[in-house]
Amino acid sequence: MRVTVFSTKPYDRRFLHRASGEGLELQYSEARLSLDTARLAEGSTAICAFVNDDLSKPVLEYLTGMGVRLVALRSAGFNNVDLAAAEALGIAVARVPAYSPHAVAEHTMAIILALNRKIHRAYNRVREGNFALDGLLGFDLNGKTMGIVGTGKIGAVLARIASGFGCQLLGHDIRPNPECEALGMAYVGREELFRRSDIVSLNCPLTPDTRHMINAETLPVLKPGVMLINTSRGAVIDAQAAIAGLKDGTIGSLGLDVYEEEADLFFEDLSNEVLRDDVFARLLTFPNVLITGHQAFFTREALEAIAETTIGNIVKFRETGKPLHAVTVEYLAARN
Ligand code: NAD
């Protein structure tokens, strides 16, 4: 069975190759999946895709027209797939529901710590012989209130880590998590969480309800000077509104691992090119903004688990016509 694997980097190939077994022919492509590149899947029964691949209706139609029957995502999030179109076309969609919530939660805490204690700035200063402390003032995490929006697998691990730092925990979720309640997390409405939290961490999926959750209207609800962290999906924050909030001080600091328009930027070395995204360029000018390029998932353990589950999904589909971890419209409706 031939599988075209889109958006691959050397590390993807290494881990997938190790997890792959007999009878699977993995055809790797560096190309991001789009209507222009979908033809690369010619002759494949399955394609394997990542977070910024385009799985909208026209792309799915093109793929099914070529005989593709399975989309195996190497991610937990599936906001880039038109599930209704996939179902109508009879193409199965699979994902990796959990690989390492620790990877993402630990990276979230790394951003919080670095941003708070200005490690990114201190690193450069010390290398240049500047040992002045002005501008590096942080705050104790102990006793501060951390509000976590989305207390699923990642949010729960983050809550445990934050609890270890002595933070008070507030949570907002459409389904409270008993594991978080056991840590002393109080569940409140979204607005109350925004009003009371010193640090707000966004760990929910991107859905119509969470798209631009941070916007011009919700910004004034946040505690003035809040530390805002997004390691979920870029579009949960309206970046233009965040810039306005940084300019007027509503947002005290901003940590991002994801960005709404990241598809044209992240995962590539663009250091020799002109940055054309003015919103992103503006974000980079703030001393109190720390951005990583969608790397929260990037640990050895997570890549091993992603590769194993992805291969497991494909093999199961080959044997039974159904992947191990299918995502369907029905599944989505039951979750919401
Ligand atoms: P999960 O499904 O275990 O948890 C998500 C939680 O969000 C659930 O408890 C759900 O009830 C809640 N939720 C859904 N809609 C909500 C809403 N409107 N308001 C509040 N809460 C809501 O998922 P997870 O494994 O914890 O991952 C969370 C998200 O993190 C993923 O959807 C993905 O977008 C993102 N993610 C990012 C990276 C990265 O590298 N930056 C890696 C993995 C996942």
C-alpha cells in the first residue's frame, strides 16, 4: 500500500521509517499539501498530512478522484480538515489523539518562565557583556492565578505543573476535568477566568466557538498587564487585536507557539528572505513577546508516539477499512 507523506522533514522521515512495517510504501514529500501539490499523491491509497496541510473540500475531491481513501493526520488537531466533505466523499480521516501532552505542557511552561524572567533577552545581553538588570524584572509564579482555557490532556498536565509552582488554578472548559478539580482548580466562565487570571493559557482546540476568542471585545475583560500564552492554534487569538493590547499595555506579555498565518512561515528556514507578513513582523518588535515556531510538540517521545500511532492508523485501515483513531462528523458532534 502506497502512502504519500506530505510536509515531511528529515526528522519525520526518521521516526516514520522506524515505526513502519512490511507492506507499506511511504513516499515522502517536502511539499505542503494544497490543490497545487495534491497530484503528488498519484497512485497512493492513503496520504499522511500535518497541521498546515490544506484538507479543504476541493483538495479532498482531488485526492478521492485519484483513488486516495485515507487521510492519516500526524497531529491531534484536525481543524484543517473539512470533515463533512470527507464523509460525503467516503474518504476516512484519522488522527493521533494523544502523543505526549507533556511535550506541549512543558513547552508552555518553558515559554511562561522565559517570558516572565526575560531569559531570551538576558541570554543576548550576557553574551554581549551587558550585565545590567534593568528591563529584566519578573514576578514570582508562586501565588499567582493561572487560568487555563481547555483543560483536556494538555491543559491538565499544565495544571499539574503550575500547581507545583504554587499557582492558584482557574479553568474554563465545556467539560470540566476531575483530574484538574482534584488539583484544586476552580471552574468558572470564560469572562471570569479572563478577569481574574494573572496568566491565561489557551489550550483548547480551534473551533467556531474558540476562533478569535481573544479579540478587540474580549481584550478589555482581561486583567490589565496579563501574561497571555497560546500553544493551541493560532486563530484562537486575533493577532491584530493582540498588537493593540500590547501597545496600550492591556497585555503585559505575550507568548506564542502558534500564529494564525503560520502556514506561510513556520517549519521553514526563511532567514535569507524578506518577511512579508506585517502583523507577524510587528509582533517581533515587542520586547515582551516571545514566539516559537510551533515546536511545543517537538520532543523525541512525542515524535515516536506520532509515528507509531500514524502507522497504526494506516495498517488498521489496510486490514479493516477503518483506521484506529477515526475522526468523523458524528465523533465531533458527540464531543461538543
Ligand atoms: P483535548 O481534546 O484533550 O483537550 C481539549 C479541551 O478543550 C477539552 O477538554 C475540550 O472540552 C476543551 N474545549 C473544547 N471546546 C472548548 C471551548 N469552546 N471552550 C473551552 N474549552 C473547550 O486536546 P489536547 O490534546 O489537550 O490538545 C489541545 C489543543 O492543543 C489541540 O486541539 C491542538 O490544537 C493544540 N496542540 C498544539 C500543539 C503544539 O505543538 N503547539 C500540539 C498538540 C496540540
